[in-house]
Amino acid sequence: MTHGFLTKNPSVLIFLGLLALFTLTVTVLSNAYGLDLVSTSMVKTLGKTLCLCLIALAMDLVWGYMGILSLGHFAFFGLGGYMIGMWLMVARSREIVLASAQGLPMTPQEMSDAIAAQIFGVVGASEMPAIWAFAGSLPAQLALVVIVPGLLALGFGWLAFRSRVTGVYLSILTQAMTLALALYLFQNDSGLRGNNGLSGLQNIPGLDGAGQDRLSVWFLWASALALGLGYLACAFTVSGKFGSVMRAIRDDEARVRFLGYPVEGYKLFVFTLTALIAAIAGALYYPQAGIINPAEVAPIASIYLAVWVAIGGRGRLWGAVIGAAFVSLVSTWFTGGRAPDLPMGFYTVKWVDWWQVLLGLSFVLVTLFAPKGLSGLVDLLAGLRPPRRGGAPLGPDDGALMEQEARQ
């Protein structure tokens, strides 16, 4: 990230500055480090929202800039959460077993059996599955946070892109991948506790004395740092020649391939990169949520992700952030019982039941009448307008400059 990059992209500095200001403000208003004006639950909600903004960045990179409508990126998000959740459950269970032993010595095998019974007793098992072999090591599980989703994205992307699957067919394939993963995780013999998922993730081993009020602020800081670094990485990726080729593939893939660019290589790189970003976001999200289960990986979650980006304005990184933050916070307000019911005489609208309908309607309206999403409002307020295209074309191609456009 050179000085020239930031000079050419002042919006990056503006975004990072606003993110830092937001994080500092919430910290000052929190009950752990400040004025006790923002509750611990609200701090957790804001921290989780920053994680959702990070995966929205990944979605915008792969869809808004590369043109790949992936309906499976929440699978990578969930896998990141599962990987860190495995360590959290093992470490927490070890503390519980040691406390129940009351100082009595235990052999390593006895300790392993007791931890396995503590974790898997809920599904009628008492042995630690093979996939938990590294769950006792934090460095190993942190590595697996990116290795497992990265390998899945790399393998899936290589098979799909080398076959030149595009458009709606690729979207269906990504959705099928997500559904297959969710169905596998729902099975008790998957080794991840089936429908019960992993719970108690908010209890960070060794930090019981800190309290949830401080932990929520620490996770807010970590989420803000990850979002800031993710924004830098995405902005750097879409700038320069690489970003131009990405947009060219989105707009006319056949022409870019004809010019000799390795289209499949570009697609595979961006698809895998965004999977890694999504996995990191998930690893930060679920310790704040406290629980993860297979429903979090269901295809509907990835569809929601596409809706967030569309509402914010795809093809603009900050638009994706706005969309994810707006939908997340408004959803919390509607589904949390804060929105008053709307009596209509013959029927009372309860927003807890109607929120998803409202979200779907918003997506349809944005798609039809405001393709730039909420980011288009920023353009309107700033007085930015697209160039007027008129007159005779100045070149043979459909996208060539027009006379009036060239004079502006």
C-alpha cells in the first residue's frame, strides 16, 4: 500500500477515519470503558455488524467487481466460525473438567475422554472425532480458519471456472455447495454436534475475569481492525490494472479472454480471496454471537448477503458496507421487538413476522428503481451525476464515447 495508492483513493482514508471515529465513540460510550450509555448487548450487536460489513465487502468484490453472483459465501463465513468454535469449546471444556476434578490428577487419556464426553454427550457420543485432532491448539485452529474455507473455495472454483460455468448456472452451483455443506453439518455423525451446533462461544477461556462488558469492546476493536484491513485489501485489489481487468471480465468476459488474459485465473484468485475474507469475518462474528449451528450456513443466508450488497449499491466497496450495516441494524430493531406493532383495524402488523417480507420488497424496489442502492443517495446529496451521453459515437464499439460526453 504505497502513498500513491492512498493519494489516488482518498475515499479509503475517509472510510478508515470514520471507522476509527465510530470505534472510539462506541468505546467511550460503553459501560466498560466509558460513560455507560451503550449497553453490552448493543456493543456486541455493533461488533457483529462490523463482521457482516466485512463479508459484504467480500461479496461486493466477487459480485460487484468480478460479476460472479456467489450464493455460497456464507458457507465460508460459517466454516470460519466452526474452526474457531472448536478451539473455544475444547479449551472451555478443559476448564470445566479441571474444576470438577477438584485437583485430582488425570492422565492425558482421561482428560481427553472427559472433554469428549462434555462436548459430545448432547448427541450421545463420548469419543472425540478425528476432525477435532487440532482443536486443542489455538495456533492450529487459527490456521484452519483460513485453510479449510480456502481449500474449499480453491477446489470448487477450479472445477467450476475451468469448465467455464458462468451466470445463473454458477450461482446455482454455489448454492448447491452451500446446501450440501449445511445438510452434512445437520447430521449428528458429522463430528460437529449436528443441529445443536457449537455453543457457549462467548466464554473465552482464561478471560473469565474480564467480564462480557470488556470482552464485547475488545471484539469490537478486533472487528473494526479486520474491517479496516479488509477494506484496504479490497480497495488495493480493485485499483490499478488488476481492478480494470476484473471489471472488464464482469462487462465482457469473451473479449478479455480474446485479448489473452487468463480469465479463469483472475476468477479463481478473487473467489478464493473473498472466501478467506468471509472466513475471517465468521471467526470474529460467532464468539460474539455465542453460538453457531448449521442453519447459519443455509443457502438463505447467502441470499440475504446478496440483498445487503444490492441495497447498499454493488460495485462500490463503501456501498456494500452501508448496505450491510443498514440492514443489520434495522433488522435488529424490527426483530428485537423495538418496532411498535402497526394496528390496521382488521389486522395488526407485527414486524417480527413481516420483516423478511419488507426486506424482500426493498430488494425488488432497489433493483427496479435504484440500481445504485443507498450509495446513490450519497451521489444525489453530493450533486454527482452520470455524464450525459448524446451525439454521434466517436468509435465503432457500443461503449464508445459520444460527442456530448467527450466535451464534458
